[in-house]
Amino acid sequence: MVLAAGGVFAGSLLLAGLEATRTDNAGPESPVRPDALVPPERAVSGLETPALAARPPPVDEEGTTEDARLASALGEIWEPLASTAFIEQLDTDRPWACAGGAVSVVAKVGGPREPDLVERWVWPTPEGRAGLQPGSGLDWRAPAVPGRYPVRFQLCRDLGGRRVGVVAERTVLLEVRDCEAEAESPLRLGARQDGPATFTFEVQGLEEAGPVRAYTWDLGDGTTEETEGPILEHTYAVEPADGAVPRRFTVRVRAQMESGAPRSITTFVGVRPLALPEAPPRVALKVSRWQPLVETGGWRSEVSVLIPDGAEAVTWAEVERILVGWDDQRRATRMPWERALTVQETLERGGFRAAVVVGPDEATPDIKQVLDVLHGRDARGNDVVVSWASFKQEQP
């Protein structure tokens, strides 16, 4: 998949959705930790490893499963798929957060990875809506109401139209506490990046817990250290063969107190390996600013898609139009690309110049912006995706 400069995202409806809670369907080969089988009401809330919920999807009075509600909200039809990829585990920097605070969650994916798999997080919100974020890491903002909230990680594949193949799913229960009422200060492990692969870690929040005898560190790359103080510097080994994809490391430290139980805390760091030489772009995109259509209403802009010399020819298939509301809810529709765009000039290797129109029924006051995602394939069958904003308005 290719995302052109100035693009928004690739992955069609897979990245335009909302929430979910299902168990990992990766198959018997997938390693499952013992705490993955703990029911939510008995899940351990220790600091080192979050408890995972593995249970049948909840059913409401009308017999509708949560999966069905989420798929409907996403405008998708979910279908289970077999794959060699699986979700090994979900890690949090802490298993709880103060109300209104944040907690970081990272998924570790195992097995050979197919190139068209999409990683995403989905979770319900207290308002009855949902949130979504693509990628293997999530900085989850805790609601203002204390409680326990499910956050789901999915591996998905776009099957075309509204169909989405779900390769694997796993859920972590995150606890939200009223820290002000409990007069509780969260324990933190700060990480300052001092170089491309060098970090300084510092345990924070133990000042009032009493003297610490020693700190035992697990740096996530097979290295362990023990220090007398709460600060440690570490440099990760990064090989050029890793390419330019960031690597994530889970860092855990255990503080052995002079009195009382040990205290543990986790954080995550990302290291970007040495970048390989950049490949020439496969698609160049130019978009003009939208202008109002006085007679008919709506907005019009110009789009140019150029295929550089030496790049594979591209055949375009469809445009996905996404209407993003002020509440960040998204409505997506698909249409043949020649119906969505008025082609004014055909260029070499699949390039073109075209006009894009956003109708007055789409650019309504409740819509923040309109995103267009153009899907196609090159001569070798690889997906090519470019995206742009066809309309955006200031908040009223």
C-alpha cells in the first residue's frame, strides 16, 4: 500500500471505524498466557502484566452481540479469517489510569506477517460511541468516570466493499480510578530519548513510598540491569537490515522496597533503525484548495495524480469518501473512481487531472472535513492508495 504525500490514511473502512471486544481467533498454535483466561470480574490488576478477558461476546436483551453492534457502527461486515499471524500479548505501562489521565497499550504480533494486514485498536466510550486508532501502540485517554473499560486490538484485512476479514482479536481491561478521591499518585517510569537508540529511564512517584533497596531492570532486548538508584541509561543495538520500521521495546523495572511489597512499572520506547535509501515515489499527488460553487452550492477542487517515469502503471478502481463529523464519527461510502472524479485529462501510466466536487448535502454544518481515498493496483498487482482532504471547515 502506498500513501501519497499529504495523504490521510490507507486501509479503507478498516481505519474508518469504531469499537469491539472479541477473543483471539488465531488458532491453537497461538501462545496464550494463563491470565488470558481470567474472567473480567477476577482479572488481576497487578502492575507488571494486564489481565486479558477471553469470554463470549455480550448479548443484550434483543439478542444482539457486541460484535454485531460494533460492525454495524463501523458500516462493516466482519468475517473470521485464518492466518499465520497472531497476537502474542497486550502490554500496558500500567494496568490503571487516573480518571481523565492516560495509559499506553502496545500489542505484540507474532507469526509471518502478510503485507495487507491492518492493525487497529477499537474501544467503546461512555457516551455510547466508540474510538479507533490504527497501529500497534495506543495512548488511551481514560474517561472521567471510574470503572473498568475494554480496549480491543484487531488484525484485519479488507475483503472489498463492506466486508472485513478479522484475523485475530484480543482485549485488555483497563481500570480507571478516582485518584483525587483516593489521594493516589500514579507510579511512572519516565523515558527520555538522548539519541537514535539511547534512552534515560527514571522511576517517578516512589518518593513517599519509603526507601528502595534496589532496582531491577528488564530493558526488553534481553538485557537486565540492577541499580541502587532510580535512573538508568541504555542504548539499544539497531541493525541496518531492520530497515526504517520502528522497533518497540517493553521496559520493566521492579523496585525492591526496604519494607512492604515490591513495586513494578512498565513503559515502552520506539527505536527507528538506520533507514534504507528511499525508493522513488510510485505516485505524485497535487491538490488545489477547494472553492465554493455559487450556483449549485457545495465545493470544488482540482486533483492531479502523476505516475513518475520508471514506476509501474496503475489501474484505478474506486474512491472511498469519508465524512468526518465534529464528534469524530465517520460515515464512509464507496463509488467507482470515474463517477467520483470528473476526469479532465488522462496522463501516462494511469495518471490524470480531475475535478472533485463535494455536494451541499455532504458539506453540512455537522461535518468537519471530507476525505477522499483513491484505491487502485499497479501492473504487478500491488495496492496503490492515495488520499486527500476535499473539504474542511472551521469549527463553528
